Amino acid sequence: MKHLLNLSLILLLALSSCGDAPEKSNSTESSEELNVYTHRHYESDKVLFAEFEKETGIKVNVVNAKADELMMKIEQEGELSPADVLITVDAGRLVRAKNKGILQRVKSKILNTNIPAKYRDEENNWFGLTKRARVFIYNPEVMKAEDFSTYRDLADQKWKGTIAVRSSENIYNQSLMAGIIANSHVDFAKAWAENVVKNMCRAPKGNDRDQIKAAYHGDAKVAIANTYYLGKMIGSSDEEEAKIGKAMKIFFPNTETTGTHVNISGAGVCKYAPNKDNAVKFLEFLSSKSAQETFSTANYEYPVNPEASTSMLLLSWGEMIEDPLNLAILGELNKQAVQTFDAAGWK
């Protein structure tokens, strides 16, 4: 028992180092501040946080860490948690946060107007803020758009030794698998995954940028990656990475069938938020037309607000027809997706 107590103390100390957040006030009145626990680490977010501060006079305090660390931190802090807003990426994680009971329902006509139902929790515990698609990225000197069609097609033996994709532990792949299960059935999804494993050019490793680089250098003929990673590479200060990004092309799979798999980054108001009103104002601000357009131009993500314009770079990639699935199902099927990957031998 002593060892268990010591382990718990060590874990709590480690989590407290994720970031410096102010202690929760005992006052019943909301102060002019906001405590944001965020998994995102983009310059676009810093710009928007500063704009929110300027517009409202509400000081934004930020704690950055990995999603699971932040969720555990909020759980451990309990009713004393200073967290007002949790921001993370992928619908799977947002559903997980809701299921952990660390978010609360929000009533906001502005959020319900700015964010279509597909991109938010049906009970308004979380809201999508940006979209990204999981697509095929290829070198046009090696392949052409006519060579590609659907996610299903990647299971064909003609792709043997040509696919670059990251690990099944990655939440983006887990949500892609959840979408495949939702649009077909688990037996088909398992067979699909088994064949994709056979068609990989190498054992999964690295992030989406690494898959794109593999396709550029000829180690693979197609990379499965999120759209915004290509945007990041194109806009990179690293000359080699920018050169690779500019050389590559995007193909949107399933345009004529179920539509391309789309996921989100999003946020929710924390269960014990000491500054709830400020938190709601913050989410409303991030869902506004101007903020949405900043996400699109500065971080290469698609807006969820239908009134916002998509950046010229994203438009240059072509028309995207989205899978109409409500994104909550990606989180609901996450466990089944992980089990399917394991059964298929996808490392």
C-alpha cells in the first residue's frame, strides 16, 4: 500500500508540471480570466488567444500538454480544477473527455448557429472548431490522380509494398478505422486492415510528415495523412520540407462513394470551470467567421463555420466531398477500432 501511495504522489507531481495554472478561486464571481488546457501547439492559436484578450479584456492562461495528460490532470484536480476549457484534436478524444465526465453541457445559440450539428456533441458537451481530412498524398512524378479511388482500394494486392502510414496507436488512424467500421462492418474492416498491412512499404513509424516524405522519396507510392500536415510542410521555414510539400499532391478518397473521412479539433467547457461565462464567450469567439478564417489561413485547417471562407491553398487542393457521418460515432467506435487493428496485426 505504501508503494501505491508513493506512486500516486509521483503521478500527481508529474501532472502538476504540465503547465502553470492559477489556483481555483473560492469566489462565486467569475474573474476576468480564462484557464485553457490545450493539446494544440500552433501559432494560429496563440494569435487567436491574443485577439480574444484584446477584444474582451479577459486574460487567457494556457496549460499545454498531451491530451491524455490534460484529461488525467483535470480528473485528479476534481472540483478544485482551475481548468475552464479543454482543447484537443480528434473527435475520439472529445468523446473520451465527455465519457470521463470532465466536460459540461453548454447552452449557446451562437455555437449552435456557427457549428453544424455534425461537428458537435448532441448534448453540447464539446464543439468542433476545425476540420482536417485523412487523404492520399502522392508524388505526381510517380503517380497520377487516376491511379487512386477509395480507401477500400488500398487493400488490393496491386498496392503491395507501396503504402506509407503511421501506427495503429495513432488516434487519426483509429478514427479512420472507426469510420470504415461505421460505413461497412467490422469483418470487412478487419480484412481491409490485414490487406493494407500486407501492402505497406515498411512497418509503421513516424508522424504524417514522415509518410509524406516517404512518398516523395519513392519509398512509397502513396501516403495516408491529414491534409493540414501538407499545408504545414508547404509553409515550413525548413527549405527542404517546404520543397517536398510543394511537390506533392492530394487525392480525396471515396468522392463517389461514402465521401472522404473528415475529423476535427475541438473544445469543451470543463465540468468545474470557475470562469464558465468566459469559457463560453471564448468558444463562441473561436467559432466566429474571422477566427475560423484564421485557422484556415494560418494552420491549413478547414473551417467548421459554413460562413467562413476556406483559404486559397486548401481550395487549390480541389473539392472535398465529406463523409456525412456524425463525428461522435468515431469516438463511440474507438475501442472496436483498436481491437480491429490488433486483430489485423497493424502495429
